Amino acid sequence: MKKTNSLFRSSLFALLLLFLAWILSSAGVLNLYIQQVLMYVGINIILTLSLNLVNGYMGEFSVGHAGFMAVGAYVASLLTVAVFPRAWGPFIFPMVLVCGGLAAALAALIIAFPSFRTRGDYLAIVTLAFNMIVKSVLENIDAVGGPRGYMGMSKLTNLVWVVFWVLITLLVLRNFIYSNLGRGVVAIREDELAATLVSVNTPRLKIYAFCLSAFFAGVAGGLYAHLLQFINPRSFSILKSTDMLVMVYLGGIGSLTGSILGATLYTVLMELLRPLELWRWVVGPLLLVLLMIFRPTGIMGLRESRWIRPAADKI
Amino acid sequence: MMALALQYLLNALQLGSVYALIALGYTMVYGILTMINFAHGDIFMVGSYLAMWATLFLLGIKLPLPVPLVFLGALLFTMILTAALGVAIERLAYRPLRHAPRVSAVITALGVGLFLENFTLATIGPEPRQMPAIIPVQQLSWAGISFTNIQLLIIIVSIILMLLLDWLVRHTLTGMAMRAISYNRPIVPLMGVPVNRVISMTFAIGSAIAGAGGLLYGLAYPVLDPYMGIRIGWWAFIAAVVGGIGNIRGAVLGGYLLGVVEIFTPVFLASSTYRDFVAFSMLLILLIFKPNGILGRPTFEKV
């Protein structure tokens, strides 16, 4: 009885949020700049949630998430611009995003094999190398514009779609984390050897989590490409990956609420600091270093809001 | 044909020397703290800016200093200041995290690197600077190979520095303490080794060598910009991993190997834009078959 009740409330809340997004964006309540910032916030929330699965919940260390985002962005853009007729755009947009996400997940599967043979620092090295390789490959393919970038996408991303995908990401990741598999993921973080001993299939689980994370990074990439209507390999450099790391560690590792908070705070802060011009880029790294020294677990730490934890976990 | 190959090899040696110098810093810090100091490439960048100012100053004062003195003065100035920078970074950013999870230290290092880049960008401005020529360039040729005195200087100075470091690590008390810490961290303090001082020393030496690399690189490629440390730093890092991170001779080997990759990729693929792709793919493939690098020894997890 209680379960159906909370399910009903959550769906109602989601619908309300979607409706609010639709009203706000179509009725001209918000000006375009604020809408734009809100969409960035949404995309960053998706990215942060997805990276948190690997870095926060699984305790592995991926620094190349911008690589997955790039794969998603380029695949989705190619589909809407070169493969399908332009008029179909609005109808196939969700499918296109899913394709971008799947391509990113496939890329994750490919690099998972070399990286999970070793742990810790080496995963950082491999994901970093992946980020560099993706950027380098994109710069060398003339069909997608090489270093000049790729354009011609229609502006298909709007506030409603962003909110929709944020909700989907939150739902899927939350259900994954509190499922049997997800508890295995947390066990890997706490002690991989002990997890293996209690028959958690660690190699397979790591690949699942990694691919799921890459999938949502790819979706975020597709949204980003159709918001900006222009992508180039440089926008998916290691700087982008570092931004994501800042957001994850600002909000709190191993906390979905924290990721939402971290992404929102960081994006809004960076917008507010725009008048500082070049000095703005000094703030992010400095913030990261200070966070690591003084509060390495982030704002939320490992805590989670009551809304997200399942009923069985509430004590 | 032979002469051409030798010509390329000489270029590879020149570039490889710089990579090897920077890779040494990565590998030394990893050996002692098992931490990847991602800010190291940016210490190299700061080093080349410092070298630029030092030479501008030394050439600017009215005294007619002889060329070797200007070079040595700039080298000394750069090495001392970058050493101080390295020690300061370790003291302020890494030491508070010594007992934190290793991931925190790595992220901090990434943050420090970005901070150095963007701070330089914000204070000096984005436009590239020109490194003044300390030594007039002379074209030399021997047995059909043409080279410059700068190339020769870079290779010789690098090799001297590497031999110095090798001697320092193998034959001095500090070096012995470094090797001891990298061999068994928990036991060493019990033997009365001042761990903090040795770690500071490691950062000082590694950063000073990177600073020297900055000066030498600036002599060969005199255009400096705040983001120059990223690419060179990553390449040097690959060099350290390929050679076996934590192993000093491995870093030198990896450095020269990467120099060869960078110079010979355009020869075989007819385009220099693939060099990042080739280098990072090489790294990935190597990690699959030999996860500890060429000279690294395997580590085992104790339960």
C-alpha cells in the first residue's frame, strides 16, 4: 500500500516538473538566457549523475568522461543532420539520443577490457588516454569537420526534453544503485576482494556500471550538441572531464542528491562569475583543490535525501 | 636514405631528451608517493616562462656576459624557482592529503595543474611569448647529417642531468632514503628517516629537472604559451608509464621512445595530426600486455 503510494507521488511530481518546464519555456515567462542556463544545468546534472556512478559509487576513477560525451554528441548529430531528413528531427530526437548513448556505451565496453585488468591509477590512465584518442580521431575525420567542428543541427533540445532526460537518468540510476547489482557496485568500492569473496561478480558488474554511466554521458552529449548546434573536438577535451569531476566532488560522492546539487551550484556559479573573464577559469580548479583538502566527501558526503532512498532503507 | 634516417633519429633524440627529463619527475613522485602528479607538465610550462624572464633579464643588463654564463645563470635560476614551486605545491596541496584516499590526491593534482595553467593565462595573457635566443644558432654538419648547436646542447645537457640524477639516487644518502621509501613506506620512518624532508627533496629535484626541460625546450621551440605544458606533460607521462612508472631508467627509455614516435609518425603516416592517436594507442596496447611498463616490476596486492 505504502509502496504504490510513493510511486504515485513520485510520478505526480515528475509530471508536474515536466509540465512546469513546458509552461515556463513556452509561455515566455523566462527569457532565453535563463532557459539556456537551466538547460546547461540539466545537462550537467545528467553528466554528474552518470560520472558519480563510476567515481562515487564504484570508487573507480574515470577522468575521460568527456570522451563518452563526445561520442554521443557526434553520433546523435550525424543521425539528425546526415542520415535522416531534417523534417523528421523533432520526432526521432529521443531515438537519436538513445543511439548516441548506445554508441558511447559501446565505446565504454571496448575500453573496459584493458582498463579493468588493473585498478586505481591505471583506470585513470586508460580513460584519459581514451579521452585523448577520441579527440584526436575526431580531429582527423574530415567528414565531421575535423578540428573545425561539426554544425548544421537544428535546435531540438528544449527545457522539456532536458527535464525529461534528467528524470530518466535519476530514475534509472537510482533503481540501479538500490538494486542487487547496485549494492554489489558499492561493495566493490568498499573492498573489491571482499566483494569477490561474497560472490559478487566484480568484472561483469564493473562493466555494467561503466557502460550505464557512459550511456548517460552520451545522451548528455546529444542534448548538448542539439542545444549549442555546434560541436568541435576541443569542447570535449580533458577540461570538460575536469569540470565533471569538480561537480561530482563538490556535490558529494555516492549521493544522487549531491550530484544534482553540485551540478546546479557549479553551473550557476560559473555563469555568475562570467564578468571575471579569464579569472573565472582559475576559480574552478582552486575550488577543486580546496574541496579535496577540506571536505573530500563534498557537500552531501555519502548522505542521500529521503526522496531518493527506497522505503526499505529508511530507518 | 641512411643519412636521412640518422637525421630523424637526431631530432627524435632532441625531443626525447625533453620528454625524458619531464618523465623523470612523474616517475620519482610516483615511486615515493604512488601518486600521479598531474601538475608536473605545468611546472615544466612555468619553468619555460621563468627561463624566458631570466634570459631577458641577463641579456638586458648592460654587462657583456659571455654566452655560457647567461645560459648557466638562466638554468640555475629556473631550476631553483621551479624546485621551490614543486615543494610549495607538495606542502600546500598534497601533504594534507597524504592519508586520504589516493583518488583525492590525483584529483587535487589535476586541479593544481589546471590552476597553474589558468593562473598563468589570467596573469600573463593568452598571447604566445617569444623566448629570446641565448645562443646564436649555428648549422653544423657531420657525415652528411646536418644539425644545430642547439640540438647538441639539449641532448648533452639532458644526459648530464640524467647521469647526475642517477648518481644522486644510487650513491647518496638522500637517494638511498628515496629508494627505501619507495620500497617500503610504513617501515622507513621507524628507521629514523625524515620522510617529509625526503618527499620535499623529491619534489624539488623532480621539478628542478622539469624546469631545466622547460629552458631546453624553449631553446628549440621558442614560442611559449600557458597551455604548452598540457601536451608535453601528457607525452612525458605516457613516457613514464611506458617505461614502467616508478622506475627512473624506465622513464628515460620511455622518453626517448616517445621522441621516436613523435618524429617518425609523420614519416610513416604522412600527417603529423595522428601523433596523439599513435602515442595514446601505443599506451593502451602496452597496458593490455604489460601493465607495469617495459622496466616496471609487477606489484601484488597483499590481503
